[in-house]
Amino acid sequence: MLDKSKPGVDEILTHGRSVIAMEAEGLTSLAASLDGHFASAVEALLKTEGRLVISGLGKSGHVAKKIAATFASTGTPASFVHSAEAAHGDMGMISPRDVLMLLSNSGETAELMPVIEHARVNGIPVIGISSGSESTLIRAATIPLKLPPAQEACPIRMAPTTSTTMMLALGDALAMAVMQMRGFSREDFQKLHPGGSLGLKLMKVSQFMHRGERLPLIPADMPMSEAVMVMTSKSFGIAGIVDADGRLIGVVSDGDLRRHLHELASALAGEVMNTQPRIIRASMLAEDALRYLNEQKITALFVVEDDDTERKPVGLVHVHDFIHLGLA
């Protein structure tokens, strides 16, 4: 960590804050500049029967890759084609059913010109993103998206900084608008993100809950001496009390055992149970289930099917399950 007492620290922080402030100004200008062309781009992306193909070179190419990845992960098939490689065979990856998005800060990137011509000849819609308001790209684009004038945050005003931040933000804005118009849900997102922390958070409870013989379910007339044995053998610190039809009518937890310690030798499970057991539905997402556990300050929950109105347990989740998944 920097010692703030040393000379130069304030100057360094000033430079850093200046860059962020300058790029933030660019984003504010970008938001204000959105017009009907933005809406047209979203509509074109929603209507396409093919894929979104994005191309750029240099820093714009790096931004293009990120935008393609964002679209692909939010329900719009998308891929990146390197502008220079396109003229050496990769043009075949762009079909008349696709929408083409081209990124160039100047709008005059030489390697994009063959791609623009390919799109023109084959009637492929082009979304052009550029700061060059009168550039070749903007003039050739079916849907031109002009970045507003903004200074690069570089001290010598040369390195792409503000311009690439605006490009990336515009790509995010397009992707999120398309995502919202499509009604892309958290469940859809989970299908495309089965791995990593995102996939884990969006798992449904039904995907990892304990089932069948693992469930500590007992009748109300079971002596507590036996109920304790069931709770111990199942290792969840809880037992569900069910009626003759399998409906959950109560639970006995470790806390209930402590509160009724003096009467356990003679009591029945139905006399000790909490008659207002909390339950969750099988389709609840893992992160929501963990949040509910924490809010209620409990360690385990019985699970019922989504359409169940009779509270018949089909599963159980314990806080340790979330720890093993890496969510807690």
C-alpha cells in the first residue's frame, strides 16, 4: 500500500481520478446522444435469422471480442471475426442471414473496407460504430452509431481510452436492450452459464437438494427418544413431522431439543415440534435459497414442488450444501 505521507501520492491519485472522471464524462455524453439509430440497431438484432458477427482491429478489436461474448452469453448468437483475417478467408463466416457490427474509432480502418464491400454485395445489414461522424464506415453503415466527441483520457491525448470505454458501453447497452426485449430470464442465463460462480448461484434447489431416504421425516406420534436417533443418523439437525398423507405439519430442530431437554424422555415428536415450518419451492435459485436461510437464521429447509398446495416434502437443503458449492 502506498504511504500517503510520501510526496507524489496526491499527484498520482489526481491523475487516476482525472482519467476516470474524463471517461465518465464521455459516457454521460454517449447516453445523451442515443437516438433512433440505436433503436433501429436493437430491432435489427431482434429480427436477424442468423448471427451477430462483430469485427474490429487493434483496441477496437479487443472491444469487439468483449461485445461478442456479452451478446452470446445473453441469448444472441454472436461471434468475432478479425478484420485482417476476414480478407484471407474468414469472410465466409459472414452470411446474408447475419447482422454485421463493425467497430473503428476513426472509421477509416483499411482492413475493414473489404468487409464493408462484402456486406454491400451480399445485402448484409451493417451496424457501424465510430467517432468519425463523416467517415467511410459511418457513411457505408446501414445503421450508423456515432460516438460523440470526447477527449481521450491519455495525458498526450493519443492512447485509446475514452473512445474504447464508450464503444464498450455502447455494446453493453445494445446487448442489454436486446436481452430485455427478448425477455431473457435468469433461468435462461443459467443455462448458458452452468459453470463458475454465476452458474452455481443460478442453480435451482432441485438440482442439489437431498431426496428420498436421506430425508429425516417422522410421524407426530414417534417418541422423541427415537426422533433424536433419526436426527442424529441423518445429520441435518432437523426432522420433519408429517401426517398420514405425507404433509409437513411441523419440524423439530436442534434448538427445539435444547428448549425441551427436560421432557425428551417422555414427549412425542408432535408435542415438541414447531407447527409453523418454513419451506421453499424446488425451482428457487440457490442464491435466493441461501439468502432466505440467512434471513430466517436457520440452517435447513424442507423443499416442496412448485405446484404443491399440501406441503409434501420432496427434498431438503442444508447450509452445508451451500458451503460445499462454494456459495457460502
